[in-house]
Amino acid sequence: MTTPSRVGADVGAREVGLPATVRADGLPERVTIWEVGARDGLQNESTVVPVEVKLEFLSRLADAGLGVLEATSFVHPKWVPQLADAEELLAGLTKVDGVSYPVLVPNERGLDRALAAGVRHIAIFGSATETFAKRNLNRTLDEQFAMFEPVVARARAEGLDVRAYVSMCFGDPWEGPVAADQVAAVGKRLVDMGASQLSLGDTIGVATPGQVESVIAATAAAGVPVADIAVHFHDTYGQALSNTLAALRLGVTTVDSSAGGLGGCPYAESATGNLATEDLVWMLDGLGVHTGVDLDRLADTSAWMAERLGRPAPSRVVRALRG
């Protein structure tokens, strides 16, 4: 009896045409990947990554075909020292035609810095729960909107596009499960304020597919078009891909992910890495959903970054393809 060779040993998976493409019903033809590795990924590192490495990382991600690269954050360096070089990074960034480079902006001071740097696309970061709003924003759940209103109004007046993140949409480490209607109410207020896209975040990675369906349905019922909803999953309990698939079946076409699975949340200790972009692309390639991303180039990029961080990439696909 002949024992088949192990894929990844003598023959690599990509060399033999894996994954196989089998188109499933009820899925979008195309998905936009909102790559957060350079911001959400690197902000959670214990050491500061040199700006030259960040610039190379962004360049490699663009070369891999990613069209949205969240580049950095204008949060005060005291809170996120890993991204204190935001102005230097943007000044040194060689932008690729057709690629968007949004930045996170927490308040009006952050917006001032973003405008001075020539940014055209920003994201704000809200909370679906009272406790996280107080811990992360030093505001109550209701007070956060007063902080965001002038930011969004000024940004839109300047012609900027605005995305709104909502964190703790599925579970909060202090409050437990979060009601879908509560998430929907927060999201609707941010969209009414002027956000063009709403990213629903599973900050501590506790969501399951049924809950994802419930939260998206409630948000849509509140008046936010599904076309304007994105999802942002962490993989704490190994559910990120199944949760993503549930969202896609409801019509969501924008998915946040992080190259190599980098990241977490500096204000939620139980949060582990983001959904790895490579794992997402492997699944979408297998489903015949177009992303425009070259998986091999992306895996090379994440392996390269892992070397600079001094540890293996969390992504299972990167480990399988690059060892």
C-alpha cells in the first residue's frame, strides 16, 4: 500500500491547485477586505516597530492586491505609543493608485492631525456598551456621540469619507452578552451622524453565527443598509471564519482582517488576534468569491513581518504555506 505524501512536505498546497474552488449559493461575487494589520495589528505589539518596517509592510500589502489599508492612528501617543509615528509614516508613504489608506481618528485633535497630513478617509471608534465606553473613551455610552459629532461633521465638510467602528457588539468582558437592539441603536446613531460605513466588531471574539445573524438583522431593521455594514471578528474561540460566512450569506461584502492574524485590543485583555487575512482569502478563494488578493504574495508578506516581530505568524494558512 502506498502512503500519500503530506501536503506541505514534498508538494505545497498551492502547487497542486488548492484550495479547490466550489461556488456556494447565496454569497456575494466580490468581497472587499479592509486590511487592519498596520494599525490594529501593530498597535497591540509590546515593542515599537520602526517606521521603515511599517512602510515596507504597507507597500508589500498593496503589492499583494489589498485595496484598503488602514495605515495608522491619530490616538494620543500616550495611549498607543506603537503608533506615535503617524505623521512620519504618512509623510513617507508612497501611495498606490486605487488603494485607500484610512486612519483612525478618536477626536477633534486627531482630526486636526489627519487633515494636516492630507488624509482623505478616516475611521472613528465607538462602543456598544457602557463599560467599554468609559474604559476606552472616558465617556458614557451616550456621551461618546457628543465627542464624535463635531469630528464627523468637520470631516464630511472637508470631503472626507468616514467609517464608524462599533466595538463590543457581541459580548463585553464586564457586562456579558450584548443585546442586538443595543448594537443597532448605537450603529444607527453613528450612520445618521454621517458615517458611510459601519463596522460591527467582535472585540473579544465570543460571537457565534446565530448571534451574528441576529445583530446584522437588528442593525438592518434599524435602518442601516446591509451594503453599508462591515464585520470585524477576532478569533479567540476559533469562530471568526464561521461568523464571517454567516455575515456574507446576509449580504455583507466588506470584511476586516489583519495580515498574519496580528492584533488584539489594548483595552480588552481577553481579546486575541484578528481574523487572519490569509485564512479569510483561503476560504473566499475556495468559495469562488473574488477579492483581488494574491494569497502567495500575502503569505510572503506576513512571514516577512513575523520575522521582524521575532515570532511565528498566528495565521494557520501562513504556517501551512510558509512553515
